[in-house]
Amino acid sequence: MTQSTQNRESSSSGVATYPPTEQMLEEKIDKRTQEKTADRLRKAWETPKGWRYWSAVNNSEVGVWYSLTAFFFMMCAGVLALLMRVQLAVPENDFLSADTFNQFFTMHGSAMMFLFAVPMFEAISILVLPALLGARDMPFPRLSAYGYWCFLIGGIFVMGSILFGVAPNSGWFMYPPLATKAEGVGSDIWLLGLSFIEVASIAAAVELIVGVLKCRPPGMRINLMPLYGWYVLVVGGMILFAFPPLIAGDFLFELERSFDWPFFDPERGGDPMLWQHLFWIFGHPEVYIVFLPSIAIAAMVVPTVAQRPIVGYSWIVLSAVGTGFLSFGLWVHHMFTTGLPSISLGFFTAASEAVVIPTGIQLFAFVATLMVGRVKLNLPMLYIAGALAIFTAGGLTGVMLALAPFDWQVHDTYFVVAHLHYTLFGGMVFPLIAGIYYFYPFFTKKQMSVRLGKIAFWLLFTGFHIAFLPMHLTGLMGMPRRVYTYPSTLGWDWLNMISTVGAFIVAVGFLVFTYDLLRPKGKQPYTPRNPYNAGTLEWSHNIPDEAWGSRSIPYITSRYPLWDQEKIVERMDAGRYYLADAPEGKRETLITTVLDAKPIQVMRVTGPAWITICAAIFTGGAFIFPTFHWYPPAIVSGILAIACVLYWLWTSTAPIPEQKTKDAGLGLNLPIYASGPASAGWWGVWITMLGDSTAFASLIFGFFFYWTAKENFVPSGSDFVLASYLVLGVLSFAVTWATLVGARALNRRGSTKTARNLLLVSALFTIAGTALFCLSVVNSGLEPTSHVYPAIIWAIMVWTVVHTAVGLIMLGYCIAGATFGKLTPEHDADLCNVTLYWHFIIITVVVASLVIGLLPRLL
Amino acid sequence: MKNVALISLSCLLLSSCSGVQSVLDTAGKDASVLAHLFWVLLVGAIVLWLLMNGLFFYVTRIEPRELSRRAAEALVIGGGIVFPFILLAGLIAYALSIMPDQRAAGDGVVVRVTGEQWWWRVEYDLGDGSAPIVSANEIRLPVDHRTEIKLGANKVIHSFWVPALAGKMDMFPGRETRMAVEPEKTGIFRGQCAEFCGESHALMAFQTVVLEQDEFEQWLERERQDAVQPTEAVPRQGEQLFVSEGCGACHTIRGTEAQGNLGPDLTHVGSRKSLGAGILPPTAEAFSNWTRHTGAIKPGVKMPSFAHLSDRQIEALGQYLEALK
């Protein structure tokens, strides 16, 4: 029997029992069964004790580490800001040297963006999302843990460089040629260290997207999902499409720095503008990646404060999605002063202004919700109100800046510094603090102090305006950004002094907040279970906390189940709903369909492990050693990282269960194993490859950019890629792909032997194809250091063969699986996922060979 | 400690040599159009901010009365879509209508400015086939004329900005950008590099001197001439030092054997309103100070410090340069 028919059968057997009727839910469960199942569940989800604690992978542990680490990096970057404010307090100050100041502002921006804003969103989402969805955990807990350890290692590496005075000093935007030509390892630390963290960010984004799509509770159709889930989906998608262009840019940039391939060197046909495009195609969506999660927090706080469902749910969802799309069409407003044609400026001015509309809809929806409801003001709401006051001011200066002619004056001045801090403080920091106050009873079952919270608020709020309001004027009076000193005659002195005073008031506000956050609250009694009488599922968690998250996974019929579904908490506690028991002692969560959230699988999720930490350490080595041009240890680290990941996958991913199906509760029998689109892993691969393809598309964009922007992109008399090798290479990969697809089909039909042989053929042709692809470029006489034309061809070739090499490892994994009984006709998730990977790779191969082989001959 | 004292000294001197550098205190047509745009935007922004936050305050504090769901949805659509759409359409039309004039070409002399780390190479192209007149770190313009400015850079990206005259334009290596300015007042207006360009980005400024048309032409004629030979003994000694210390490897002083092209042209450096790319006054003392403490005054600069020269030698050199009117 094949997997698909098995699926169909189990779901057809589920028809009778799903959705559960009121009668089924009314049925009582006796106390002893309740206690027995609770004990087993508790045991399965037990957090490791003692030093083993650090092997935990559960979202409630990883999320806490993640958010505290991100908060720590925020404080570090804040200290840098204070030191810079001291330097700028008076004109012609010599508190910091020029180079130190330049390192500080580079690290302040880089750390706030890459080590605080994005990781903080992911951290909070990892903490909150499973609870919002009544899920037990994220779909890939070890991936969360791996992402966290990567973030910690990379963050310490990048942030630590400041202590040795070797931090990057070319600005967080790293414009070449300044950054490509910068001496020392600073630029490499930025490129490699942050690429490492970006990879971790993408991993977390993939996991969050899969979590939202596949781990919702039964019945929670996509239009019943809490708004926070929608924002996670939108922001995750934005990370997926915004970070890859930057990674592609980093790839080219590091090739230029390490091997002198002249992508951004105008003397050899390169163009620094390509970096600006790639950077801002990332950089502008990044602004909304930072901003939307905070709107998401507001979207959770506002209905609770109003004690009414949100007004205009569909409008908000549409606006969030719309903002996500629009944000990719605005990047040029960071480049208004680069001399682009007026028609582009006009277009990007209009597109940038258009973002006001979805943002306005979201803000007005919150106001309308408050008007509909009976407002019960609380501390989180105070911060939301503060956020609104700050953010609207930042938004309005944004409307000014988006007008190209006005931007010509204030671009790269303190006016922009003021604007961006208004949007980020109002659109990120204040809502985040609101979120921490709001969710604190959920995280710890204790309360933070209202009195300290109000003191912190007024310090932060007034300090912020004292620091940043005068900067608008400083900028209009002509002070550029990123200057380590200034003369005393231009009228900037008193403005800067005021800003410095304000910055220190903000710092005191943060100290008060941090004290309140971290002070021990051991003696404080637990909070009530749902202290704000909120309507969403996270407030159903037990007090004191249990590592299992939801005692049982409920059936959902409303956007605000705790308001609308009577007895839901009581029934969850009684274990009346799904997965109330763990008879096999395994960690399990429910997988449902993407749109309607029909339950389709009981997924076994992974438990505590050290291998994720090992994998992160070696991945770190592979990124960090090349910074110092220590290539042999880098290669060894890379190999060990791959080995760790393979071990981790082999031992714990999609294991063959001891039984085909199991009783998920309420009479629902669900398969434990799933492959293909029914499984979470397949979605993970699919989403990851979308991001990967975006990076590849960015490289191809680079090729077309040079073609259109540079005369003589292909210098006359240049060599071409060897057509014969290239054609044979493409044909080899075609065989790889065809045999792989064949192998999957045959394996399903039970011809496992033939399938394995086909996989072997597939692997051999991959080796041949990879070799031919390399040779077509290596033997062509194209010298990558000589000009940008051979360099971009080499870059596309390297990108492609790295991917086919990874594909080869995957094929080897499947062959091993077929040999050792891990891959069987019913259990073919690995093969399905590898086939999916190769669908993407065959497209990559074809596009790459057309671009490097055919196009230059046509030019 | 000594360095610190000297830097403070040079900074004191620095304060005496600045013109206006404000977006709001304009002296050029393009800048005054943009300043007007700013005042319109500012008033609009304040009104909108008060409306939005006033509404929020009203809703949460003053009158928390319940509203019907339909009225609430009307608020979302009216406030979130209709109102901003109308407002933005008008705003975009207004702002974009400014652009063609802002980007209009100049006539007459073309000024070619190249960004260097961290100074400005300036050439005046008269358009009559004669060789361009080379200068540095200062730009002179005729009043009431639209002058075309062509921009480039040598190694890294810079940005050319004189706030009192017009908006800024970036300067790229390997790519020419352009703008034009139309001063309406004579006077001295300060400009500064606005794109981060390395260690001493903060110290890359210049003065723009706007002259009456005839004065401008006379000045151009003087600027075209070779350097004046010093007549007094001390400056003459300075001239010899300039040669013997090898300054000519990087600097040009037309009419002498100094023909270097790496640093600023010094043919008429004594006649400029500032020294060191807008950071020091054009006095003999400042010249001496700069020559001796180059790297301390401008960190990362390529010019070496001539600290080994005696006080008298440094003074002579300073007097020579200051006399290059």
C-alpha cells in the first residue's frame, strides 16, 4: 500500500469523528486517567536538568535564551550610541578617535538591525507562536536551537570585534569601493559574521512559516488565525525574499575581498551601484521586517484592552500582505541622490508614498477597535499609545523623505537620523516593550511592576524626544550623518548637547526597565491564569507553567476562543481534546492542512540534543576562519558541520514509527509518518528553496545589471564558456533529475532495489555534471580577476556547483537510507524532499548555463 | 598630550572659517524652492500628527463611548484609504512638478568636481576649447547664472552638497553624475561631503564663493595664471623647501617644477578662503600647523607630517604657501 492511499484511508476514517461534536466534547474523562496521561505527557516534555539544561530545544527555553541574547546585544549597541553621543556633545571633541567613532556607528547600526531587531522578532515569535496556535512546540525544534547557537556564536564574534578595535568601520550599509578596499579584517567580519547570522535568521523564518501553515490547531482555518500569526507569515516571507539578495551581495563582496574578483571595481568593469541595489532590495523590506512584528504585538494588545474583537480583521491582513509586497518596490528611495533618471525617481516616490495607505489602515483599525470597545487602559497600552505618538511623527517625516526633491536636501543628514529613530523607536522599541509587559505573565506567570513600568515609560518617552526631536533641526541646519566631529560655528553645538542629554535619559529608562525585567520575583504569587481576560489561546497555559504548552490541543471555531468557546479551557485541562497523552513517551504535535486546518498527522518532534550545538560551532568555524584567510581549518569545520547535520538528520528526522497510526484523541486516528506535501519537512524544503532561488536570481540580476549598465560588459575578444562541456554538463544533470524522479516513483511502487540503482546512476551523473560544469569555465581561459565579465561567470558557476554538490550529498543520504532500511516504499519523506530540492536545482542549472553559456555569445 | 593641545589649537582656528550651511537659510533658486516645500510639508505634518494623536487620546481618555461596528469600519476606510489617497496624490503631483526645474542644465562655465579622500579636485571648463583651469577645495560661481556641475570621484563614493544652494548629488568612481546650481546672492556658503567616505569623512568640506559676474570672470582670469614668485627672503626659502622636501611629487604649483597630481593643486592656495578642505583658515600659521601635524589634524590622510622640519623652516613654508595668492 502506498503512502498516499494510506493517507486517504486514515483521513476517510477520520470523517466520522471529525469535526468533533458537542456531544463528544461533553463526555467526561475520569480523574485517574487525567492524572495518568498528564504524568506521561509531562515526562515526554520534561526540560533537561542541571548542565544538560543547555541541550534543551523546546521553544519555551530556546525562545527565552534567544530574546535575552538579542536584548543583550541591543544594550551593547545602545552603549555604543551613548559613547558616540558623548563624542558629539561638544564640537571638536577628542573623546573618540575618528576610526573608533566610525567603528562604533557601523556596529551600532549593524547590531541593532542584525543582532537585535530581526532576531528579537524571531525570538518572541518562537516563544509565543506555538502557544497562540495551541501547538506543543515549533515544527523543527532542533532547527530553532541550531539557529540560536549560530546567532550566539556569530553575534559574539561580530560584536566582540569592537573590543579589539578591529570592527568593521565602513557603515552598516558597507558601500563599496570604500568597504571592499578597507584595510584589516573589519569588512570580512561584517560580511562573514553577519552572513552566518542571516542564514540562521532564514532558518528561523522557514520554521516560523511552516509553524503558521502546518501547526495550527484543528478547526483554526487560516481566517481564524490570530493576527500575530498572519504577521509572522508575512514577515517570514519577507525575510525569505529580502535576505537572499543580501547574501548574494555578500557572496560577491567576499569574493572580491578574498580573491580580487572585481564585481564592484569600476576600473575592471565592475560597478559599486550593484551593491547599492542588492543592499537596499534587502534593506528596505528590512525596515518593514522590523516594523510589522510590532504592529502584530499591538494587534494582540488592542483587542484585549478594548475587550472586543479587532475591527477590520480582513483589512488588516490585506494591509499586512500589501505592505510586504510594496516594501520590495521602494528600495530606490535610499538612492535618490545617485543620479538615477527622473522617471525612476518619480516612480519610486509614488511607490514609497503608497505604503502610507496600508499603514494607515492598520492604525485606524486599532483606533476603531478601541472606539468599538470598552477601553481598560493598562501598562502595555500606555506603551502602545507612546509608540503611536512617536511612530506617526516618524511616518510623517517619512512622507517628506519619500519625495525625491526634498530628499536631495536632507538625505544623509541628521534629519534622516531623527526620522529613522522615530520610526524604529515608535515602530519597534515601544511596541516591543509593550509586548514584553503584556506577555510577561504568560512567559513567567509573574508580574512586572506597574510603578517601575510607568517610570521607565516617562523616562524613555521624554528622553527620546529630547534626544531625537532636535536632530530634525540639526539636519536641516546642514549636519551630515556619520561625522565624528563638527566645527563650532555652524550652530550645531547646543542642538547636539541637548540630544546627548536626551540619550542619557533614554539610557536611564532602559536601566529601570531592565531592572524590573530581571529582578528576581520568587516571592511574588503567581498571576491569575488569564490576567487581562484576553481571548486568544496563549492565555490558556497552565499555572504554574508546564513544558507541554497546551495540556490538549483544542478544536477551534473562533478567532477569540477564550471569549467565544465555552468551557474550552476546562476541556483542554481535562485532556478532552487532541494529544492529551504520550503513551510512547515521545514528543508529538499535530499537523493540519494549510487552509482549513484539518488534522492530518501526529508529528513526532525532536527532543533535547547536543548535536545542534556541535553543528552550530562547526558552521561558525566555516564562516569565521575565512575572515582571517585560514582556509584549511575553515574547510575542516565545514566538513564537520555537514557531518553533524547528517548525523542529526539520520538519527532524529522523520524516524520510522513503531506503528502506522495512532489515536490522537476524540476517536481520531492519524498517521504518525507523512511524506511529500502532507509533511512539515517537505514544506520546509520548499520554502527554503524559494529563498535560495531568490539569492540565485539576485546573481542573475547582477549579470543583467552589468549588461545594461556598463558598455563593453563583454570586452571584445573575450573568451566564452566552453559550449561542449556546458551542454554535456546540463545533459548529465538532466539524467540526474530524470533518474531521481524515476527512483521516487519506483520506490513508491515497491521496486526498492531498482530505485536504489537508479539513485546510484543519479549520483554518478551528478558527479559528471558537476565536473563538466566546472571545466567549462575553468578551461575556457576566462580569468576571474581580470574583468567583471569572467568574474560574474565564475561566480554563477561556483554558486551552481556548490548546489549540485549539496545535491550529491543528499543523493548519498537517500542511497544510504535505501541500503539501511530507512527509505522504504511507505517511508519516503527523504526521497520526496531531495527530489523537490533537485527540481529547483535543475532550474538553477538550466538558467545558469543559458546565462553564462549563451548570452555572452549573443551580446 | 602635545598633539591634543595642537588639535585644540587648530580647532580654535577652524572656527573662524565657516560660511552658512543650512537648508533653511538659502541663497540659491533650487534650495529656496525646496525650503518652501519643506515649510508646506512641516505644516501639513504637524496638523496630521495632532489629528491622529488627538483622535487616539480622545478615544482612550476623554470619551471612551462605544461606537457601532459600521461606523468603525467607515473610519478604517475613510481614514486609512480615502483621505491619504487624496492627500498623497496632491502631494506627489506638487513635489514631482518641482523636479524638472531642479534638474535643468546650466550654461556657461562647467565646473567639474572630483571627490578625493578627503578633498575636492575642482576644474573650470570654459567650453571654448582651452585647457580647464585647475583648482581645489573651493568653488567660485557667478551670481544669477545657472552653472553646470559635473561630478566624479577617484576611489570611493562621496556626495557633493552645498545646502544653501541646492540638494546633494553623489559622486562615483567610474561614473559621471551632474547637477546645476543657481545662486541668487553673493557670499560664502559652506559645503560638505554627505556620503560616508572613510576615516576623515567629517573633515571634507569646502567653501563656495558666489561673486558678481564680472568679479567671477576676473577671478577666473587670475586663477588661470601661473603662481606668483615670492620676492621676500623667508617665502623664497619656503619655496626652496617645497622643492627639496619633494612636495612637488604630489602637488602642482603651476610655473614651478612642482607638477604632482596626487594632492590638491596649490597654485593659488593662498587666495582661498580655507585650507585642508574647509577645515582651517588660510593663514600662514595654519599652513605651518597643517604641514607639521597633518595626520593629527586629519586622521588617515595620505600626506605625511613634516614634523622633522625646524620651526623656522615650517614657518618659511607656511609663509610661501600663504603668499600664493
